[in-house]
Amino acid sequence: MESRSIAAPADELREHLHGMWGSVAPRWRAHADFVDERGAALTEGMLEAAELRAEDRVVELACGPGSVGIAAAPLVAEVVITDVAPEMTAIAAERAAARGLANVSTRTLDLEAIDEADATFDVVLCREGIMLVPDPGLAAAEIRRVLAPGGRAAISVWGPRERNPWLGVVFDAVSEQLGAPVPPPGVPGPFSLDDAERFASVLSGAGLREVSVREVALPLRAASFDEWWSRTAALAGPLANMLAGLPQDAARSLRGRLQDGAAPYATANGLEFPGVVLLASARR
């Protein structure tokens, strides 16, 4: 009885998170090209870290619009692009088909319970996904399990919150507006693995070898406050639906807080925020 009572809240959280990512998929579709462009340097770094070979079978986990898997496809034999939300894999499938990538397929897969046989893939790619699951260690163990012996993984997470003000400003403003922390306690957020040593420990603790973590600069530039805020609000995952439902007065107040928070990053060309990602490479 005790184990079930402990497991039930975690299972409920997972169900909520899975549904949430499906609900925000239309916004990710609308901004998919921006997601590609914003993350281009990271995608390039991930493909280099994965040491792709022409004969490789590759899986992208927690794909969003499928940016990394689509970029990998011309370089390898096969890519399976996956996400826990079928609405996200549908976006990736459409985008791969539009590019004529016949070696790409899509599947709905849970990062914490990957429904694939052991040693199925030569390469696992996961961009900004593992920090958003309730149990990153379980996800890392699943990544190891589906890798073939000697297989390679390239996994990224957002770096420290204070070095990613493009999103930290949002969390600060929303927390102040609501009078409660964002994300709430117990809910995984973008900065839940933002320490390089802890991130590496999660991966090595799951049995992955040769774990190495490095920083990749990923600044965000926007021509105006409105451009930054409209994109950030649309892609903010768990925040997106809540922000969309704010009463008019609260939304106006929040906008003022955001403008104050973004002011230090204003330039003659718009807003220029620093950003940093932690990129890990590992082997089975």
C-alpha cells in the first residue's frame, strides 16, 4: 500500500506533463523554424558529439519539432524521431516529409520508459528533454539500455538559471505576479539539471561511460520586446497554457514586470539575452 501511495502522485504528474506537451504542440508547430534557428549551434554540437556514421541507426528522444533528428538524417542510415506527445511527433513527421527525408520515421515514446528493445540504436540524441521528466536517472538508464554496446549519446539541458535570463526573467516575473514559485515545488523545470556536475552524475549513475559535459553559448536575440515575449510565452511548456488564461488586468501587470526585467538586455537592435546550455556526450 505504501509503495502505491508514493507512486500514484508521480504517475499523476507524468500524466499531467504528457498531456500538457500535447496541448502546446500547435504553438511549437507555429514556431518550429525559430526553434531550429535558435538551437542551430547546439544541434551542430550535438551531432559532432555523437560522432555520427553513415551506417548509424539514430533515435531522437523528446523531439519537440524534431530539429535534431531532421538535421541528423542526411548523415546516417536511419532516424527515429520520438516524443511522449503524439502531437509533437506529428509535427516532426510533417517537417521531415517536407524535406524529402525518406529515412526518417516517428514514434510516440516515453523518455522514462522507452518502448524499444535493448541495444536498438547506435546513437541517442536528446535536446532539452531529460531535465523535464520526474526521474532523470530513470530516463538516463533507459537511454543506456536502448544503446548498442559502444553506442553514443548526446544529451543537452539548460545551464544555470542566472545565465539564462531570457527565461529566468519570465520565471521571476510570473512568480512575483502569482505570489508563488514557478515552476512549483515537485514539478521538473528547465533548470532542474543546470549544474554540470549533477548532470554528469545522473548520466554516469545510470551506467553511461566516458561522460563529458561542456557549455555551449546559446544567446537569444529579438528585434523587440513583443517578439521575445510572444515566442517565449508560446514555447514556455507548462507556463504556456497558464499565461494564455490570465485575466486582462493580471496579464497587463505581468507585462510591466517583464518589461522591467528585460530592460537591462535592451540594445539599439532590440533585446540581446545571454544563454548557455550544458551538452553531455557519453557512451554505453
